[in-house]
Amino acid sequence: MKNSTDRRLFLNWIGWGILAGSALSFFPSLVWAKTAFDYALEGQGLIASKEYRKACKALQKAIHLDPTSDWAYGLLGRAYYGLGEKAKAVEAFRKAVRLNPADTYSRMMIEIITQKPVPRLEKKERPLAPLEQEAKAEEEAMLNRVRSTGSLTYQVNRIVIDAGHGGFDPGAVGPTGLKEKDVTLDLAWRLQRRLSDIGKIKSFLTRTQDYYIPLSDRTVIANQHQADLFISIHINANNNPKAHGSETYYCSEKASSKEAARVAAFENSVLKYDKPFKKKLGYIDIEEILFRFEQRMYWNESGRFARTFQKRFRTALPLKDRGVHSANFFVLRRAKMPSILLEIGFISNSDDEARLKRGKFREKIVDAVVKGLS
Ligand SMILES: [Zn+2]
């Protein structure tokens, strides 16, 4: 993972000697020991690049540091499965289920591995396995609960704020050179400070400085923090220099309009820099099986949340309200919670760009977001 590599480089650079000296006693927070989370995240990245042996090592370190992490055990199961060590994979998945009985994914993996031979996933007509049926029933029950409680019962307590782009990826750039990545990072910080002042909502940032995080890792961070809202902040851009205003998006398979599809295509364009994921023929795409059950629920809830959010957000918004739309945003796809993406103003519009440079204007945007959340 880029982040942890940076940390290691940084540690090498300043040298342990200095840290061990007086600086350590005065600034204990300077010591960035790798945490269980870091190792698990590293393991996840290694699995994505099919380096299963290395992934196992990283995940065992994660488990050593935090033996209660069902996430790390689930990943370890996947790493062993990738190596073809099915018995060890099942053992790890069982551990994950013991730690978190709601871990349908690991339960499903156990069933799939212990079935012989591993069946191919067929296109349609395939009858649902007992666990799939169970997961479907759970999903229906959850959806019914949401329906019966009516609208706006969703209480946000933990939020992960994602500053769009970063590092080599500037995002959209304004006529005078203002970069989307810088505005989004500053807005994320301002929003976090404000939320911490208010004190009701705990918030976390996906990135705290000017570096790049792959789109999928941003959602991993939100999932790991067990946030109940993921909010990705962006600034829009358009070939039409007059386009202005603010839009709220949620994830859907099909874009709600051509414009929504265009916005998603731009925000997804950085995907080409993320680690390639190759499907192996004859293998079941486990992620997809699990995801099929979960996505509808999270996306429905995201749409509901986005509309409620927008109703309040727009009353304090210092920009034209362009409404709620949906499209296939990769940064939102795998969030296991309601997730929205804000396109706040158009950096391509010189009036918007000039306003977005001002701290006071950014504070007004934060006012509006906080209003949307309350
Ligand atoms: Zn963006």
C-alpha cells in the first residue's frame, strides 16, 4: 500500500536513531508503528495483485497484532484460497465467522470450498444455495425494516470523509490553475474540524495530505472504520464554461442521465492507475456473489439518504442546486454503508473557481453539508 510504503520511507529517512532520542519522549505520536489495520490493508492489496504468499505473511502479522480482527481472518482465508491451500483457507474463514457471526461472506466461502468440486457460477437458472437463500432473506428483512420505519430515520454517527483525487491525480483544474484535489482536501479538513466542534458525529478522513489513494482502497477505509456514511467530495468540471451549481450523487449500475454518466466517467478515469484485477477462468468470483446481495440494499439506502440530505443541504448551499443523480462511481461501489459523492460547484467556471478559492466560501459549503447531515 502506498501509504504504508511512504511511512516506511519516511522512517528510514529520519532514522530510528533520532526517534529513539529526545524527540521520542517529547513527541511520542511521531512513532508510526505499523498497525494491524496497516498490515491487513497491505494484505488486501497483495491479494488484489495475486501475491498470495506475501499476503499471508502480512495478514498473519495483522492477526498477531489484533487477534480479534474478523476482517484480517477473512482476508487470510482468501489468501490461502488463492494459494490453493483450501484446508487453511477454511480454518481462517471459520475463525472469521466465529469472531463475526454476521460475516456471510466467510460462511459462503466455507460452504463453497467444502463443496467438491468447486462449481462454476452459471449465468441464470442456477438455484440458490442454502446460504445464498439465507443471505437473500436477511436482505429482504433489512429492506422491510427500512421501509416500515419510513423516511429519514437514518442517523449518522460515524462518517468517513473522502477528499477526491490527490498526489499525481489533480482531478479537474480551473482556468487559473486551481486544482480539484487541493480544494477537496481543504474542504474535508474543514468539515472534519466542524464536525468535531459540534461533537455529535465522529469523522475520519481517507487522506489527510496530498497523496493518491486507489479508489477501491478509499471504500476499504470506510468499511474498516465501520462508518455509517461515506461521503466523497469532488468539484465538477464541464466543457461549457458557464455550467455551475452543485450535485449530489449515489451509486447505481446505470447512470440516471447522460450528464451523470459523463461525471462518473471522469471520476472513474483514474482507475487505469489502480492495480489491475484479472479474472481467472473457472474461478467463482466470490466478491461478486456477496456483493450481489449487499449492493441493492446499500444503494437503495444511499439514494434515500442522498435525497433527504439534498433537501436540507440546498437550503444553506451558496450554489445553485442541481439535484440528486446516480451513476456507477467506483469510489462508492463497494461501500458497505450509504455513500454519496458531492460535486460542489464547477472549477471550470471562472466565477465558481474564484469563489472556491476563498476560505469564507468553503466555510459556507461546510455549513451546508453539516445542515444536510443533521
Ligand atoms: Zn473529482
